Amino acid sequence: MRAVVYDAAGQAPRVDAVPRPMCPPGGAIVRVEATGVCRSDWHAWRGHDPVPLPHVPGHEFAGTIAEVGAGVREWEVGARVTAPFVNGCGLCEFCIRGDSQVCPDQTQPGFTHAGSFAEYVVVHAADLNLVRLPESIAFTTAAALGCRFATAFRAVTVHGDVHPGDHVAVFGCGGVGLSAVTIAAALGARVTAVDVSAPALARAQELGAAEVITAADPVDAVVRATDGGAHVTIDALGSAATANAAMRSLRRGGRHVQVGLMLGAAATASLPWDRIIAWELSVTGSHGMAAKDYPPMIAMVEDGRLAPDRLIGAVTDLQGAADALVAMDGPALASGIVVALPGTSADADG
Ligand SMILES: [Zn+2]
Ligand SMILES: [Zn+2]
């Protein structure tokens, strides 16, 4: 099959023929109809996140089941599906209680094994991890759900517990930040978006932000815009500065959700503990969303309250996915998520 592959971290990814994956017991092979390009793929390619080499990236996808492994009960060939980027084992205490997004034995297509920049991808523990897609949701739209949008949905609805009228401040307006903006706005929150990029803030406004703020130290402006501090802040960027600014932009009893990855020195960044204690702030990490929690999000996409396709900037082929990965060496573009259709590659071999 054709896939985007690289042999070493940072080596130019190429479209090449690779062996089609074998279907594991309990797993499924999904024929990839559409796959999104995410900054996490770039982190793995640049070596920030170790992956087996040679490697096929890609972890947000939608497609049809091509094969099911021994023991799979819920699924049949031909079903339209997507999957979260974190796939639980289905056996541990965390999976059993419904929190497969923190499974210690998790698999991740595009990280622990070959990903979806390919004609076929393996999903392990298919009964736990596959999500059925209604006919009304296009594969390109569903590919935009898998990582950033689902992660933002859980951050806003579960950890943020956002209700109509709440002030929500989103720091960082890349893919996950813009997803959080549009989801919080759809739930009736009043959203303030913070970024250093004017084009990113313009997109945030189009997607439902009521206020936009660009400032080196945005805390005072956010507190003013949120009528005394946000009920919920989300750091969708992932840096010591944004995480701290977001926490200091909360009102008393507020909730901060950390979605942006804290890499390198940021992993051990200090928190404003005095404020967290005196104001009884909550600080929660958020890591994807389990397949069992997809139905409310799918329902909001089906009835039009959420339109993740509005986050798509370009639709391309596998070579375009490789090019988009390399382009992430530069600053993030406000144009949106790049989605590749492996079946449209000029040299696809089916
Ligand atoms: Zn597990
Ligand atoms: Zn991702």
C-alpha cells in the first residue's frame, strides 16, 4: 500500500510502498478515507516524541472497516468509523471504568504503531475504540474530529463543565484552540480568545469568539473582558507563560484545563499555587476522549450545532500530507486543518 514514511527523525517524509498491516486479534484494519495532519505528528517527526522507525505518521482519520480480527464482536467489514487518538486496552481498571484515554497500556496509531497517512491503518481493541459514523457525516469532517476537536470537546464539556452564560477564555488559537472556541460558543458560553496572531484571532471570531485579545501579558485584558475573571480557562498552546496567564485570568472557584502539551522545560513549569489555594481554583489536564464519549459530540455535528468542517483549511493527497508535516517547521497558519485523502494519490494502488 502507499503511505507517507520516514526512516529517521527529521528526515524528509516520502510517499512510498510499504507492507499493508496485518490485522491483530481483537483489532480491525480501517481503509483510510481521510486523515488530518496534526502538530503532534510534527512533534514525533522532529523527534520530540519517540516513535518506532521507520514510521508512518497520522492519528486522526475516518474510513471503512476492511478487516476485523478474531474475537471482535461489535463490528463488520464496510462499517464507517473513526477512532480516538488514544486507544485503550479494554482490560485495565481505567478502561473498565470508561477512562480509556488514560489507559497505561494504550496504543496510538501514528505513535505506537504505523498511522493513518496510509491506505490502511490498524486500530487495536476495536470493540472499545471504534466509533460508528452516521452517513450524514462526511469522512473529511470526521477526520477533523479525531484528535483536536474531540480533545477540545472533552476539555470544554467535562473538565471545564461549561454552561450557557459562562465566561470561557481560550489561550492559543491553533487547531485545538479554535475547536474549543467553537464548541464553547455552541454551548452558549461567552468566549474570549487570546493569541499573538491577528489572523488566528480573526478565525476565532468567525468561529464564535465574542472578544479577542492580543497582548504580551493578556491577564488584565482577559479579566476585564470576562467581567472579573473567566469561569473556565483553556491553555490550548502549552507553555509556562500561557498556562500561568490562563490560571491568573480565572475568577474565584474557576477551572483551568491544560490541553496544550507541556514539552521540555515547560513540563516542570511552576504554577501560581498561592492563587490556586486562596481562590480554590481547579487545574486539570486533558488527554483526548474515549470512544464511548463520542456520541454527544457526533449528535451535535449531525444536528448542525457543531461544524468541525469549518476548521478544515485544505484537502489534499498523501504527498500533500507529507508537505504539510514539513511546513509545520514554520509558524502555524491560520488557514486551518489539512486533511489528506489517501485514495486520491495519483499513484494509489488500491
Ligand atoms: Zn486499558
Ligand atoms: Zn493530533
